[in-house]
Amino acid sequence: MPDEDRVFDVSKPGQVGASPTSRPIIVGHQPQVSDPMVRDTFDSAGQAIKINVQDMSTGEQLPFDNDDSAAAAAVPDSLPNQPPASSEPARFEDSAGPAVFPSAEPESLPPAYTESPPAQPEPLPESVEPGAVHSIEDLHVTANKKRHWPLGVLIVFLVLIGVYLALDSGLIHNNLNLPVHIFKQKPAATAAPAPAPKPKTSNVHTVPAGFTEYRLATTDIVFDAPTAWGQPTSNAEPGYSKRGGTNQSDGTYAYTVNFASNKDVQVAVTSAKYLPPARTATYYDFLQWCTGTNDAKIYKSILHFTTTAKIDTPSTVTCDQGPLTDATELDDSTIVQLKTTGPDGKTVIGDLYTKNLTDPELVVLRVKDAAMTNGDNIKTLLGTVQVSPGSTQ
């Protein structure tokens, strides 16, 4: 099949040339008016008007009849595609005389009938061959669409609004100062003034007037004693974790303190870990005091031991010595036994003061007043006892 000129029917008007076989069509938007250069070929009575036609090139008169059949015979079957070789226009005459049509140049025609020169067709893309048939897929039509917000952006926007409202309403506690408030804000609470700091208590021990501070050698026990009692001296009594046979002392059972100018007063500190040497029982062999659970009476405790093959081994401390009928409680940690007797229960040894200590090993301090006349100074001494520097018993 021979190549044919294809019409690209989506090309814009004025961008594609006319086909060689097409005929010009005058299109206008104004009402049609009669052309003053064209006369009617019929008179008022309906009779045909004879028109003389003159060939301008030869001057020869040509017959022309307005009869339909004659006109049809005079018109050739096919019109030539090209205009005549002569550029001279034809002359048309009617009974009124010859009429000359002006040259059909575009500038001489009325504005309503001026034809625009055919626009040159757009060149086809290099990838398109001439005469090829294109499918609708080759066309790209861009429609004006409304732009919509993506759903994700809308959700994020709504979440941010919700968080802002929650912060502003106080559902989420915060210290943020929001620029705009939707909900009514509560007045800011006035901060209460900070309480004045309590005066620091000094750990420095104040020694009572007329007393001197002493530290028991190799221990953490400190106490104040009247200066008038003279310089104190201490003795360490040997203690045994295994007593008997060939076992030797491996600790200190008790410390005893005597004063140079007052032989009636003696201070004793006893351990709950070691056994004393094998000897007659003394007043400081007892340990801390306690109150009975059932009878609320005062008892003393003692370190028990077991004996195997003549070897004594410490066992447990039990508060089961008593009840004491002569004991009086001075405070939560101190009792006094006035005119107390010794371990034999017959001999009066004087007033006996017992103070429970917090030391894990040296658990009790006793003061014996053989003269039974130093009660006030002894009570002051017991009030200054410290197990470690800075802590008073």
C-alpha cells in the first residue's frame, strides 16, 4: 500500500498544513452579509440576467448563460489542483457593463474573509517515522487536578494538635510555657520559703566542769571522771576462747580502772566473747541487764560455757540471772543496785551501777562505789560515756 499522508487529529489548528485536495473554507463568527462585488444573476421578475464574460488575456467575449443546465455543462468535471498559468484575473460583465474583480491577494480582501496562510506542520520527533500510525498511548494529556493532602500528613497534624491540647489542659504535666492557651490556666503556686537550716550539733564533747576526759587504752570507750579522783590507771584481765589444760590467754576478758585519790570507786568493762581465768566470781563477771518478758522484772546476763575433757568453751549469753530485787532503773540503759552484795550473797560490796554499751564485744560498763557516797559524780560519769568518738551512750 502506498504511503499516505496521515492526519494527526490531536494537533492544534494552525500547526498542520492543508491537504492538496482540500478546499478552502471560510469560517467566521459574524452574520453573513452579501458581497457587494457579487451581483444577483436573477432580476426581480425571476428572469435570468445575461452576463458577458471577457477573457482578459485575449479580449474575446465568452458566452455565459445563467441557466442551470448550461452552467453545469460549462463547468468541467474536475477542477485542476493548480491555478491557471496566467496571473491575470478574469473579467466578468453583465448588462450594466464589464466588472473587474480585483486580484485575490490576501491584503485586498475584507478583514472578515482574509485567510491566514497555512501554518507549517510541526516536525515529527526523530523516533517517529513519517506516515506511522500512532496509538492513543502516545498522547499525554495533563489534566488540572486538585492537590490533596496526603493522609499521613493529616494524621500527624491531628496528633500534634491533640498533644498541644493535652499539654495546655494539664493532662500531661510539664513546665513548658506555651505561647497560646486554649484552656483556662491555674494560677502558679507560690513557692513556700525554704525552712531555715537547723543549727548543726557539734560532735565536740563538752567536758563538765571539774571533770577530765579519759580514754580506755586499746578500746573506743571514752568517759569523763572527776579530776579530784586523781589520775586513773587500768588493768587488762586475760580472756580465754578455750580455757583449761595447756590453753593460754588469747584476748582480754575485762578492763578495770582505779583512781589514785579515790580508792572507793572502781570502773569495770567486760567482754561477752572471752571467759575469765579460773578464779572466784566477782561483780563484773555479769554482763548486760534486761527486763523479763513475762514479769517485767530486771535480770542480768552471763556468758555460759561447756566443758569437754576439762576444756571450757564459751557458748551463749543468756539474760537469766535474777530477778534482781534491789535494782532500780535510772534510764533506758542504766540501773543501780544500792547496798548490793557480792556473788556470795552475804558480803555488802556497796552501790553498783550497770550501763549497757553498744560495742559488739565490750558490752557492759560498771561502776562500784564501796563508800556509797559518790552517787552524783558517778551519775555524771555515766552520762559522758562514749563507745566511739562523737557518740554518747
